[in-house]
Amino acid sequence: MTDFTVGDDCFRLGGKPVRLLSGALHYFRVHEEQWEHRLSMLAAMGLNCVETYVPWNLHEPRAGGFRDVAALGRFLDAAGRAGLLAIVRPGPYICAEWENGGLPVWVTGRFGRRVRTRDAEYLAAVERWFRELMPQVVRRQVDRGGPVVMVQAENEYGSYGSDAVYLEWLAGLLRRCGVSVPLFTSDGPEDHMLTGGSVPGLLATANFGSGAREGFGVLRRHRPGGPLMCMEFWCGWFEHWGAEPVVRDAAGAADALREILGCGASVNLYMAHGGTNFGGWAGANRSGPLQDGELRPTVTSYDYDAPIDEYGRPTEKFGLFRKVLEPYAEGPLPGLPPEPAGLAEPVRAELGAWAPLGDVLEALGDPEPPESGVAPTFEELGVDRGLVRYRVAVPGPRVPYPLEVRGLRDRAVVYVDGVRAGVLTEEDAVLAEPVAGPAEVELWVESLGRVNYGPRLGEPKGVTGGVLHERQYLHGVRARGLRLDAFEDAQAVAAVPFGPVPAGAGGAGGGPAGLYRGVFTVGGGARADHAGLELPGWTRGFVWVNGFCLGRYWSAGPQETLYVPGPVLREGVNEVWVLELEGAGGPYVELGPGAPVRTGAPGGVQS
């Protein structure tokens, strides 16, 4: 057994000084069969440690319904086999540009603004979760022969709140659950963040993308002693749908890393390898200095402009970082593993079968609750990721009046008497054409990802206000959810009453919304490590290959290609489903070797 301790000026492993050279790699954003390769890439870059978050909502999507909590343990075992130490950041809140910051919908829906505070009911939910999760960590701590050297208490709490009672309770819970390695907090290097997020007796670390000397100077004002560590060195950044691509200059990032190490500090590259927001788990942000403006949903790719790209390939940044890190390594760095190979030949998948959204909802949707006076939110319906169909009647006879949806989150395709009438958003919530009565109105509302950072964390989705005709609320609402989880049941999807694709699909006006199904063939020979899937002419929706959800696509860009992990592909016939919510293309999709390694001048650079 080996002890890992926090000294006055350095970390010690087995009594010897050690500098943590860590890289973030989230096990839930990488296909499990690819963990080994990605971990070996971290080691080849010169890192001796890996860091991962743990998303509570992935593992307990419904209260008491735990799912594959052991995945964390399997990942930590893989890290140990790769010769890496490990840092675990279990939350319960993680941010991470992940849906709802990792908090389950049933938690934020039930507790609202009481989350991340000392509220007794919220604490009880956290304790039940940690009692289930932490055995995966405890038995793999370094003092028990495993790789885990540190565990985080909460995450960037100083950017959210100031409930010291809650933070100290959480640190105590981790100890009661058996965590014996050092605990730490991480916050931005600002006075209000460090005072709000630090816990007496726990190591405080800082998060930043540049200006190491200034950042550590602020940290030292609050913590005169203890090892310095940048727990999140933002060497890249994430992207939002409808915004410009984000690229950070590789040489500038390498200089910033060199400055961190020159301060004698440890570091965690955020991200070393970003991976992918599979399954519609991408979060969202609010614009503005107080994060209370327009919703900005995060794209499916979590490439992050990281030194190891989404496809597992080394970038220019990888080579420069390796040169910076190499002098700090104990012995020669290992060589790079073989570079992942893309699909050898491009393939077109013709989507010859189609079912309208209503039929898909009948086959896969949740049971419809009784009609209600007001529109229920996604949270009240128990829908985390997916969409909800709202139906309401406009009484009549009456002359045409404006139809408005107040408190709409996030995007609604509206049908009046079965005819598409427009697309509404939170900012543009009134139909272009007035509606006369009597009429039947359908709203197909999709959550584009829940806010993962700031004071709007946990805000509800769907119709949170009401449907108005002129100034009159329309009551008597029928609502039914279609969760993305429902598509995990291949037999249920097979029972969807597919028919031929309507004539005109792929024309100037595009095909109708609905579920499209097709097949493609992958030839023999060397197995592809990945493919890239493109959807020319499609508007917005989700894609599955062989039942595996690749995530959201959207013609708003900047992302144009969805990453397909090689383990998802089969030699021979493969099946693809496309759930189009606005207007179809092709109807076909194309698979190729994948997007090129990202290069180019910086754009929207974060520092």
C-alpha cells in the first residue's frame, strides 16, 4: 500500500515528492472499448494521472433506479492498468457542459432552488447516491493498492453559492463513506469564488486558462501553504449550436502550460481528450455576464480543441504539450499507440422507411396523463432528454388572434389542425399567422439541453408559462412525453409502424418530421476505429446506429459530422435511425472516415 499526502509545499506519494501531471478524460464521453487507447495517449503525452467527473443523472436517471454505477470502477481499473494515477470528481454537481450539470431532473424538479444547499431533503438524496457510488472509489484508493489519489468535494461551488454548512457536510459525508485520500475543492482564482467554495482543512485548487502567476497569487492570499495546482487548465473550449467554431492557438496554450509548471504547480489539462456527448446528454448555457440571457445549447461533439481530438488522434497541441511535459517525466515517455483508422470507404445509407411523429409517440411514448388545466413541464412529466407533445383546443367560433407560448423552453414545432404553422422559441414565441377558432393546436417541444452553469441551473423545460390566444390562457392541455431512453428498446422501435418515405422527401421543401430508418453495409477487412456521419439537408434531430445514440444533429452548425465509435459498427449490415423534428433531407445519410484534425486560425478563443 502507498500513501498519498498533501504537504506544506508539495504532494507526496509513498513519502516522495510528486507532481501531478493530469489530464481530464470522462469515461462517459468515450466508448468503453476505447478507454484503453485514450488512456495510453495520455501517458504518451507525458501525463501520470487521469481525472474524471461522475454524472449523477447518468447513473440515477430516476430516484432509486441506479444504472451501471460500476462503470466508474471499470474505468479506474483501466487507468491503473495504464500506469496512471486518478483524480475523481463525483460532484454531486459537476458542470462539465453536461445536461443539468450532472444533477438528475427528479432532483432539480423536486427541490428547485434548494439544491446545492444544506436542505435536509436534498442532502438525503445526495447521501443515498454517494452511498451507492463511493464504494467504486474507496476500494480503488491508492492506500488500498488502486490508482485514486484525490477526491473532489462538490465542484466550483464558489461560482454558485456560499453555503459553507453544505460544503462541510459534504466533505464529512465523503469521509463517512470511506474516502481516506485527500479531499479538495476547485474554483476560479477570484476572491468571491474562493471564499464561497473553499472548505477549511481541504486543499483549494484553481481553474483558469492563462495567467498562472496571477491566478496562483490570488490562491496564495487565501491559502498561504499547500501544493499549488491548476485543477482545470482550459487548453481549449466547448462550442454552442449556431455559434462560431472555437480554436485555441496551440503555441499559446503550450506557453500557458509551461508557465503553470514553471510556478512549481501540478496541473490537470481540461480537456486532455474531450470525447462526445452521446445520447443527447449535452448541456447548455445562458448568455450574458450573469448567465441569465439567451439559451446557448452545447453541441454534441466535446472535442474541446483538446490535444487528443474527438477521434482519438494527436493534434499539433499534443506534440507541443508533450515537449513541455517531457522534462518532468520520470524516465522516457512511452510511444504513441497506433493512430485510430477511419472507415476505409465512404458509405451511403438510404433511409427508405418512415413513421410520422404521432405514430412514434404511440409506440414509444410515455402513458398520457389526464388532461390538465395548465401545461405540465418536462420535470412534472418525468422527461429528462427528449420531447413532449402538447395538445390544446382553441374554442370557437372566434376570429383569428395571435397564438403565443409563454415561458417556452426550448423550441416548439407548431401544428394547427394538422398543418405545420411554424417554429417558436423562447425569444420568438408568437406564431406568424393568427389562429381562428375552433382549432386543434399541437406543440412538439424539445429540450435542447439543460443549463449546466450559473444561477439558472435546474430551470424547468417545456411550456413553463402557458398557451395564450390573444390575452386568454387556453386550458385543458394534454401532454405526452417521448424520452430518448425509449429508443434503447430495439424491439419497441421495431414495432413502430414504418411505411414508405413520403413522396417529395429531400426536395426543396424537405421531407416531413418523423422517424426514418435505413441500412448500410460495412465491408470486411480491417475493422474501422471510427466513422463520421453526415446528414445533408436534414434540419434537427437525433441519430442512432445499431441502437447506439450518437447524439443531436442540427443544421445551425458549427458541427457538421457526428462521431461514430468503431465498436458500434458491425461487419455486414448496419441499421440507422434518424428522428427528424423539423424537416428531412436526402432521405439518406453518409458515413466516411471522419472529420479532419482541427486546424486553423483562432476563433472565439477563450483564455
